[in-house]
Amino acid sequence: MNSALVGFRVDGVTKLQRLHGCRSGEAVLKALHLYLARVSDAQIKAYASQVSFIRPEHGLFLTEDQRGQLRHLESMMPQQDGLARCQAWSDLFAIFPGLDAWHWNLPFLPAAQLDLCADIHWGYLLDLDLGELQIFDNRNARFTWRAIGIAEPAFCTLSLKHARWMTLQDICTLQNLLQLHVCADGKDPVLPMLDAESESFKGPGNWQAKIKLRGGKVKLLLKRDGLEANICRVGAVSLDDPGCGDFLRQALAPAALALASAIYGSGASLAQVSLVAGQMHLLPDAPSKSGMPLLDLALRSNNGLKLKLGPGFFDELRILLLDNGLTVQGWRFLIKQSDAALRTLLQFFPPSLSVLPGFSSLVNLLASALQGEGLYAGRSLIALRGVERILDRTRGRPGAVREENARIFLRAIMRAHLTDEEEANLDHEAQDVSDFVYSHQAVLKGATWRSLRRRSSLWHRALLIQVDPAKDVRWPALLPRHELGSFVAVELDSGALLAEEGLEQRHCIGSYVNACSSGASRVFSLRQNGRRLATIELQRSHDGDWRMVQIRGKANTPIRDLQALEAAESLVNAYAQKVRFHEGLKTNNVHPALRPGAYVTPDYLVHRQDHWTG
């Protein structure tokens, strides 16, 4: 978000200003929380009643008349509880430092030019008439900001008193929840539902939650120790939510529930159910009682396909795909897949007008590889990821050999007979095998899944042993050795150490050199009594926090020892704390591991590092 709207409503008048600068919704909420914690409702109302917004033609500087008005307003500021005066304007601005559009010592602020604010997503209104903090979302400019709080209801509301009670954790949890539901589709889902209210269930963070249904609209009610907040648009809530899924399924009209589940699966969101419910009269039956997820291509109008729902939908879709390179064999393969497998395929490669030839090419390859067989829902996503890595379409060089090897890989993985443990580790095994298949220069005729795994393991070990110590890549370690009770975590800060860990633990961590040297990942070896127990990878997320993304034992086996898992979580917290400490220092004192570019450029590139995440 590049800017936000913040303002007051007092005595029926709305006063909004635009806050410029890169700030998250969470940052604005924290600033408002700080403001409310230090200023009473009476003080805010006195300020909001007197404040004037400068229109653009007036400029940002006070005239002599305005200065006189300022002195008059300050002299008229009311007493509070018969004690001290209300804080001076300069004090009010000083306690609101995060909002840089507020001008120090001036009650005159630049008004938001609402007709030019279509790019703003978030608005925050201190409604002093109702005593509420109201939060608005206007993603995709669904309404004009002039309608804020009047024609357009608030996305989230809580009383000013409760806004003061929030902790920083509450603010973070609330903003994450708002962001989740914003990403649904930006609309209030209207659903064929009975009016009802659910029992209390465990909500996000420390909140307890309830779902309230009224007039086809869904509201999420949050409570924590007397603190309450209401969210009026919850399209991202799914029908398999452990807290309220059963309640929602019972309240929904059976026909809409059945059709939405067929198209989107048991985890359909309320926004998706609403989409289906609004078009039920146009939805045709799928051919041979399959292909239901394909109806989403017409329900979603933003993909550019311009498909119309109705009896001729599947014929229209077939013609469109055939015109973009799909074979007749590919079409038959597509509509014969189970709904679960087809849903995975469409989520993995969402068809739109610009990528339709690529989608058709992938379906043709799947059809030729599997012949009369289908994709198994449990393995389809893993297989599709492997095929895409082998084809390497992003670099524009699939090649005839890779095309054929992709077919062999696909047949092998879909036909493999695996134990429960092998099935659990299939995602990691498939990544390693697909990297090997990608690098192979000849067609792997007659290969089975077990032979591919065996040859892949030998190839990876040979690759790791070939690291030249003289050209080893190193990067700064922020937490070289950290004791965690009986455990010790050793940060692996060179290609040689990663290779050693990979050889000892029989997994592919040795190929993470580029990821670690670029600063994208940090890898630790968790040990106890000198014995290697697990390898831990940390990644930095978009919000700047470091999180554990995987922890694996020898041969990629899952870690189930609770003490080892607790030690790993303690390591994450220790590393994050270390990062925050160093980032709080002056630039020239920041640890080298946190400085951009403060690593050794690799003299070699380990193959396929764009897929190191596993």
C-alpha cells in the first residue's frame, strides 16, 4: 500500500486526509492505537470539531487570519475533568509521529482529494458520533471514498474503547485476518443461508470467534477478554474450516452446497459458494458427471476467455482449446479426470487467454504420457511440479529429449507402488529426481520410479563431492553455534559444510548453496551429543520475519521428536531476535550477514537453484 485515508466523523461531518508513503495497514493501525491510547474521546472530539482541512487552492501555509483563528481555537480548547487543558495542537501531532501528512503545530491539514484516491486500498475512520474505529477496504475501487461509512459499510468495526485495549499481537492478528479476506475477491458474499449464529470456536491468535448469518450476509464476531471486533466480509472462510465448517454446511442451501463442492471441492470458500449460487440457473451438467471444475472458467470472468454458461458451455470450451493447440486426445483426457485431479491441474496452471497454448501443450503431454490412465489426486500436484521443472519452459528450452523424459518421469511417478513412508516423502524425492531428469542428456528408456530414484541419488552425491574447496562459497553466519539445552544448532555458512551435511544426512541440502549465499535461506544442523539429528532451513517471509520452512532427518525423514521440534522453534526465535537486534543498530554496525550483497558471489552454480525450496 502506497498511501491510506485516515480521518474523523464528528457531528455528521466526515473529514478525511491522505497519508502518503509506503506503510502497511498494520503500521497505520499501530499508529492509531498509539494515538487512542494517549488521547481521550473528549480530546479527540474537541480536536476533530475544530480542525479544518485546507483545499488544494488554499496552499499549505497559514495566512495571518488563519493564524489568528489558530490562537483563538487554542484559547477555546476545553478543560478536561476540571484539571489541565486539552493537549495543545503540537502535543497532539507529536504523539502521532507515524502519520507524516499531519503538519506539526497546525490544525489545518491537506484534505484528501477523494476523486484522485481510487488507488488507495485502506481507509480508517474515527467515528466520534458512534464511538467506533471503522476500517474500510476499497481494493479495485469498488466504491468512491465519498461513500465511506454512509453508502459503504465498514469492513471491520470496533469501539474506540476496545481499540485502546488491543495489544500489538491483537493488531497483527486482526490485520492478517483482514488481509486474508481482502484477498478473497473484494465483495460481500451473498449466500442462500438460514439466519443463524454459531457456537463460539477458536479464532485467530488469542481470539474466540462466532459466525453470524443474517439476510444472506456473513459476519465474523471476534472476542477476547471483553474486547470485541466485527468483520463484515469473510469470503475466504472455507466450508472445511475446523471451527465453523459444520455450521456453515448445515446453514447453506443443499443445492448450492453440492454444486460448489463439486466445482471447488470440500474446501470451497464462501466467496466461491456465492459465485456459484448467483449463477446456478445457468450452470450445465458436466459431461459424464465429471469435469465440474471446468465450470469455474466461465464463473471467473477475469481470465479473458469470455466463456458463457449454459447448455453449450463444454462445446464452446472444447472449440476454444482445440483452436489453441489441444489435441482430441488431450480433450478426452481432460474431461475424464476425476474432479479432484482436474481441480489440482487448474489450480497449478490457471488457464487464461494469454497462456492457453501453454496449458494445451501441458495437457497434451499428460494425455500422451498416461494414455488411458488418469492423474491420481494425491500425487497430481507433485507430478505436475516435476514435469514443469524438467521442461523448464520459463527459460524457453523444453527440447525433444526433455519432452520425452518428462513423459517417462510422469508415467513412472504415477505408476509407482510406494510404502506409506515413501508416499510421505514423495514431494522431496520427486524434486531430486526431476532435477536429475532435467540434467540427463539422453532419453531414459524403460525407467521405473525406483531406477530413477537410484540414479538420481548417485548423481546428487557425485555433484556434491565435486565441490572444489579452493572455490568454495562462503557467507557470514549470524548465529554460528547456538546451544538449546541438550541440543546444539550449527549454522552452515559455506558450500563445503552444506555438502558435508547432505552427504552425511543423505538429502539434497548441499545444493542449497545459491539460496544461502544470496541471503534467501539460512541452514542449521541440529545435533545432540555430537550426532546429527536434523537439518533445518529458515526463510525470510515478505513481512520480514524469519520462519522455519522445513526440518528433516536422515534421508528426508520427518522429525517427530517433540524435544527436537521444540529446540528448532527456539532456534527460530533466537535467530529472529538476533536479526531484530542488529537491524536496530546503525547501518555501519549491522552484522555482515544482514547487509545486502555481503556474501561471496559463487564461482559455480549448483543446478536448478530456482527450485531449492522443496
